[in-house]
Amino acid sequence: MSMRELVVLGTASQAPTRARNHNGYVLRWDDEVILFDPGEGSQRQLLHTTVTATDLTRICITHFHGDHCLGLPGTIQRLSLDRVSRPVAVHFPAEGAEYFARLRHASSFYETAELAVTPIEADGQRIALRCGTLEARRLRHPIDTYGYRLVEPDGCRMLPERLAAYGIEGPAVGELQRVGHLDLDGHRVTRDEVSVPRPGQRFAFVMDTGLCDGVYALAEQADLLVIESTFLESEAALAAEVGHLTAGQAARVAAESGVRRLVLTHFSQRYADPRRFADEARAHFDGDLVIAEDLTTVQVPPRRVPSAG
């Protein structure tokens, strides 16, 4: 069975705390295992999960502030230490290529791993994956920053009762799915007659940003949205000044965008009680809400069940 889940490595913002490591998030999505924003200590945090460096297929960096990328040197060196035999893709803002080069070779090591480096050069850039499309959208922050969105193509769900009514079974079902129709005793049965649409699942990852079009574009109809909520509404002016979101803003984005499960993270060290973020978010969002904690796992919600009509 395919696995679709988020493994949280760290949830702090600029400075870690005793309870929160710097950022780090792993998305398991079928055959993709994507590490987002490995902050300092991410390599060690992985040791407390069921994910290993050899599992990683892709690394995505939203921007080059330290709490989102200082774990990159250790992660890259670990790929070589463990002799990962397949290429690992790496994406980051193209404007930060110099920072990436410095981090990649921050210290001496014997490099054996192969990195497939594909910088993000434009808003809306798309990268084809076996499981769908990875899209990057520009965010609003003091340095060049992109969020990421993984979109599975729409498909269809075959209806057993309708297939049975036409006597379609076995290999004929697969042929009908591939070709779109079957000719049976002079009558053509189309795929639409025996199926209902099945929307593809969507995951969105939104880090350091103020409110902007890119935030909404990433969040639209996401089954799972991971989004920063650095501040509470009492510091809304500061959030706007430094390019961050409040918990209330993040929750309103989720509500207005049709998000199913909302994960708030990237909390300022000034707040000791995470329940304050939940209370603020609940005023705007009544769906599934997760206040992220280090070393927890969040499942992508089960697929929406389409109506048979």
C-alpha cells in the first residue's frame, strides 16, 4: 500500500527551544520521500523517526535563512556516508545558488552521492514526478522564498455494481480504464458510465511569508496544508513587518482555500503555550487542526469519497 504522511522533525522558528528543534519536515508520498527545509539538527532528528537518509528522494528548500537550511550540509554528507546509490533531487530558489554551493561544500568530505540539482527559477515552475506534479510559488519574505505544492492528477473510481451490470470483470476492467471504452456485443460502454471522478490529493508547504497570492495558490483545496504561524494576532504588525503569518491568518487562509487538514508550525520562541495557537486558529477554521510538535507524524487525510450520482 502507498504511504502518505508528514513526519515532523522540528517546529521552532528563528531560535530552537528546549522542546522544539529547528525546522525539518519529511513528506512520504508513495515512492517520494521529500525533506523540506532541513534546519540545524535535522540529521539527528531523523534518528528518532522511521525515516533514514537513504530513504530520501528529494530535498526542497524554501529559502536560505539559517533555520531552514543549516541542516543541509550534514544531510548531504550523510547521503555520501550511507552511499545512497540513486540521484537525490534538490530544489531551492535560484537566487540563492551561492548559498547552496557554500552549504553543499561547507566542510571536507568524500562525496559519493549524486545530487540532481534543479533550482527554482520562476513563480509557478513545475517539476514532473511519477506521483504527480511539484509546483513552486513565490512567497513574500525579505529574501527570495518559494513554497511548494504536490498535486496528484485527477482520476476515476470504478463502480463495482455498474461494472457487474455490464458483465465487465477481470482484465477487461483494466482495459476500460486505459482505453476509456469497451465494445460489448455491439454496444460501447464508456469509462464515464461505470465510474465517478476521483480528485487527486494535494499537499502544500508554506513557510516564511506574509499574506500574498502565492499563499492562497499553494493552499487551494489542499488535503494537508503545512503552514507557518510564527506569531499570534497580538503581534500582527510585527508579523507583517518581517514577512510572517499569525495563527489567525494561517487559519483564515485554510478556511478560505478549502483545506481539509491544517498543520500549524514554525512557532516563535516567545510563546511557551502552544494552546494559544490552537485557540486563535479555531476562531477561523473548523476543520482538522494540528499544532505541530517535534517527532510526530501527521497522516494525509483519506481520499474524498466521490458521489456515485
